Amino acid sequence: MSKPFYLTTPIYYVNDRPHIGHTYTTVLADVIARFHRMLGEEVYFLTGTDEHGQKVEKAAAARGITPKALADEVVANYTDLWQRMGMTHFRFIRTTDADHVAQVQRLFKRLLDKGDIYKATYKGLYSVSDEAYVTETQAKELQAQGLAHQLVELEEETYFFKLSAYQDRLLKYFEEHPDFVQPEFRFNEVKRFVEGGLQDLSISRTSISWGIPVPGDEKHVVYVWFDALLNYLTGCPGGAWPPDLQLVGKDILRFHAVYWPAFLMAAGMFQPKTILAHGWWLMGEDKMSKSKGNVVRPDTLLRFGNDALRFFFIRDMQVGHDRGFSLEGFMDRLNADLANGLGNLTSRTLSMIQRYRDGHIPAMPAFRDGATRAKEDLGRAICVQFPESARLNNFNGALDLLWDYLRGLDGYIVEKQPWNLAKDPAKAEELDAVLHLLWQALRVTAVLIAPVMPAMAQDLWSQVGMGGEVSAQRIDQVAWDAPVPERIGTIQPLFQRIDKEKEMSEIEGANAPAADAKPVLDVPELRETIDYDTFAKTDLRVGQVLEAERVPKSDKLIKMRVDLGFEQRTIVGGIGKAYAPEDLVGRRVVVVANLAPRKLMGIESHGMLLAASDNLGLPYLVAVPDDARPGFLVK
Ligand code: MSP
């Protein structure tokens, strides 16, 4: 027997509820899983959650609960959503599951014994917000973005994985396996990254306690990515290794295409066959994020039906590329393709069979005209091309083909005018041909769309009069000339047309006072206690902004001329996403006046403005009353 098809999604962090980005990855995986089942394969589809790390630890502390309790709470949002959406994963893995903890410790120990993991001291910069060591180049980039305050000097003992030893082996592997990463342009990025040189990877932390303890050295916990990637091993049922397809977003491709294969090489295990990196759903040009307040939650879209959401995701996104999301575009797509397109064609066809043939499906007469034959040939070709595209994970292309065909059938109906054929008994055969062709097209469509829209496909299957489960059909063997059942089933609308304006106002109304904005405070821990003298060294002054302009090529930085009473200064501040330059002019601000000058994107900034924010939101400038004059000391 052939090996089961093993398919994975990334495991999701538990610092947020699912949004449409996470939902997209899981839908894509579910569509692929259902497709492979319809090829007659046994499929294992794994998804789950990534629960360890500093962010979860802190968020839990802020709420006064344990990290595990926080994770349990968030995980329920995922498991509940996947259940409502009918996802067909065989296991929902959590990195806190006992078998996973044991797996991570076992492999850590094995690689340690083998010499692929070693203990040493790291000395250098660390980014608190990314929970990662920072190279000099990265530090410069952060400085240029005005984010250098997130960096701290660190000297700590850590376990390293000998990633550098795998550089050549990885490149050779890439060379020999041109399908290892898809799409190709992403594979090229990965290759360039590896060619640029690999440094050993720190895979333990002593500053975090919420994690899997390093076996035998428990003041260390295993770093989140070493822990997280191994979920694919823990969750793999016997006989299914290696993964056939691993879905990831473009942002986490490097972890999957470089670190992960290197870990597997070290462990002496087979590599996944393909890692498929998809792009992002964007809001306008922006990434979706809680701090920007532009996150779309799946429940907003699920009001139009689960299948509709699945269809939209697969039809609109070309795997690998980014795509802008808009609610309007979403509704337009469903109206055009499901209400008007397939829905209309179905109700037209079936009601004609009902009216003209009393619900009996006519056989194809021996004679048919050229137009009908051309549509038959095209239909037969699609039965082959659709599964071929889908095998290459090009579902968007497959749906394109099918919907072009369906649109063509609308034209065919207009051309044949069955309502006129029905009036003339001499044209009975010609009408049979039209009705039979349209019926076959709908039957075939039901099979082909089943992985994407399982419920709608079953509905269509029953409406055309076929018995049993459409998902039990072999999708690669949809014969066009299948025998015809006697009668059609009960006709009912496949998809209700969406009243766009009404829905828009309802959705906007519901979201108006930010229904989504369950306030979460995400702030760093309280810093160490200092005495008054230490504080008094900081010279804080009232200033007034005289001029302000954006720093070219930066959406964050604003260059200001600030009056400090005793002198004027140039200050560059990272507040450009929260304030427009024109709103700053005339404003009173608090300035750290004795901070050593430093260069930001080539401009010398002398001082810093005080602003309040948490890790998620935009900064608010600290305000002083208008009668406080420039130069006043703040103490
Ligand atoms: N926990 C890690 C993955 C570990 S895998 C061993 C992680 N989690 S995540 O929750 O932040 O992201 C999970 C997936 O969601 C990623 O593949 C990411 O690309 C995807 N998406 C997050 N936002 C997205 C969009 N706006 N659009 C599409 N997918 C995006 O990273």
C-alpha cells in the first residue's frame, strides 16, 4: 500500500484569536486534504497551536493566570472554529501535549549527544520584542527605523544548534530537489539566504520559564522554534513520514526551509517533499494586525456560509502571492460566481428539465450540433485539466478554468434558446441535447468543487438527481459520459444573492464601536528599581514643535525642529504612524534633553520625545498644558 498523504499547517500562536490569515492557511490545507482523499489516498492532515514563549508568559502574568490557562482559553477559539468549519484534520496538536514535550526533549538529547547541539556563551544584542538575537546588520536596520530602544546587550549561556555545519548539505539538497520549496521565486530567496552564510542557532533561553525544559539542565528552556517545528514529528502517525506537503506563510518560510531540514538532517531523517509558501491577505497595502485595528475575523465572513468563505479564499488567492482583502470584493465575488454564475445556471437548467421533460433527464441523442459538441469536448477536457492543476496545488487556476466554462454555458443557453426549441416538437432532439449537456456539466461541477465547497457540492449532486456522497467519487476519474439517473432531485437555490448595501451597513454597524477591540494590555515587565539620583540624571524639558516633516522613505520617522526655550534642536521621532507632521506643529511635548545625539537615517537627532504606548498600539505623545513654557524642567 502506498504511504498516506501527510499534510501540515503551521501551528498558530496563542497570543491572538484566529483571523482570516490563519483561517486561510487551514482552509487551503483542508481543501488539499479533501482533494487527495478524492484521489483515493489516505490523508493525514495535522494542525494545532504553538503555546510556549515569552509573549504568552507575559500576557498570562498580566491577567494573573497561568500560561497554560491562557493557552487553554485561546485554543478553544481555534478548535471551536475548525469544528464549525468542518475541518478534517486528524489531530489538533498542542506544543503543551505530553507526547510533544517528550519528543522535543528526546531529540534535543540525541543531538546534544551527537555534538550537533553544544553549550556556549552568547554575547551581543537581543531584541526583546522579537525574542531573538540580533546581528549587527539587523541592529542597523532597527536603528534606521527608530526601533533601537528594543535592543538590549546580553551575555548569556545558551545551547547552540550547529546550523553552520549544514550550509553545504542544504544547498546540495536544494539543488537535487527542485520541488522542495514552492513557488520557485520563494525557493530562490531561501537559496540566497543560505548562500549568504549560516550562523549557529541559539535554541535555548534562561530568561524564560514558560517552555520545555532542556533535559538535564533545567534552568534552560528550549527556544520556541526548535520546540514548534518538531510538532510535525510528534504529530506524524506511524508510516506517514515524511510530510508530503507543508503549508506555511511567506513570513515563516525560512524556519521551515532552512532550520527544519537542518534539524532533520542532524536527526538522520527524511525531508518533507514540498514546502508551499503562500502569501498574505493584506488590508489595502498593510499587513493585518491588532495594533492597526484592521483585523478581519472569520465570523464576519462566515455569516455568508462556510462554503462561500472557502470558495472565496481559494478562488481569489493565487497561492504564493499577496492579495488585498475587501469586504466589498468578497461579496462581489460571491454574487458573481455563486449566486449569478453557478447558482443561476443550476436553477435555469433544472427548471427547464422540470418544465420541458417533467423532471426526467434526457439521454444524449445520437445527433448533436457543432456548438453542443464543442461544449462537450471542453467539458471532457476540464475533467482532466481540473485535477491536474489541483495536483500542483493550483486550485485557483482549476477554479478559473471551471468558471470560464460555466460562463460559456450561459452564452450557449442564449445561443440555443431552449425556450423556443421547446415550442417546436420537431426540435425535441435538439432540446434533449441541450438539456443533457447542461445536466452533465452540473454533475461534473459537483464532483470538481467538492474539495472546495463540500456542502454546496453535495447539494448540487442531490439536486441533479445523483445518489450517495459526492465526496466518495474519484475526482481524477469524473467521466463525462456517465449513465444518467432517471430524474432530477428537488430544486432549491444553491446560493442566496447577497444584498451588498444591507450587509455592509449591518457589518459596519456591528463593528462600529470596535466590537473586536477586547482591550489587551501588552506591556513589558516593570523595570528594575532605581534610586532618585539615578532618575534625576535624566533632564526632561518642555519643548514646542516649530516645524515637522516626514523623513523620506520612512513611514515612521518625523524630523522636527523643537524649541526648548534656551535653544532649538533637531529631533527625529518614530511617531509618523500616529501623527501627521501638520498636527505636530505648535504642539507642546516633553523632551529627554540630555540624551546623547544619534543618527537616524542619516539625520542627527538631538533628544527624544516622550510618548506612551504598549507593545501593540501606536504611541501617544506625552502632553503638558499650554501654559507650561518651552524650557520648563519636568521633574
Ligand atoms: N507559531 C508560528 C508558526 C510555527 S510553525 C512550526 C507562527 N504562528 S502565527 O500564528 O503567527 O502564524 C501562523 C500562520 O498564519 C503563518 O503561516 C502566517 O503566515 C499565517 N498568517 C498570519 N497572517 C496572515 C495573513 N494576513 N494572511 C495569510 N496568512 C497569514 O508563525
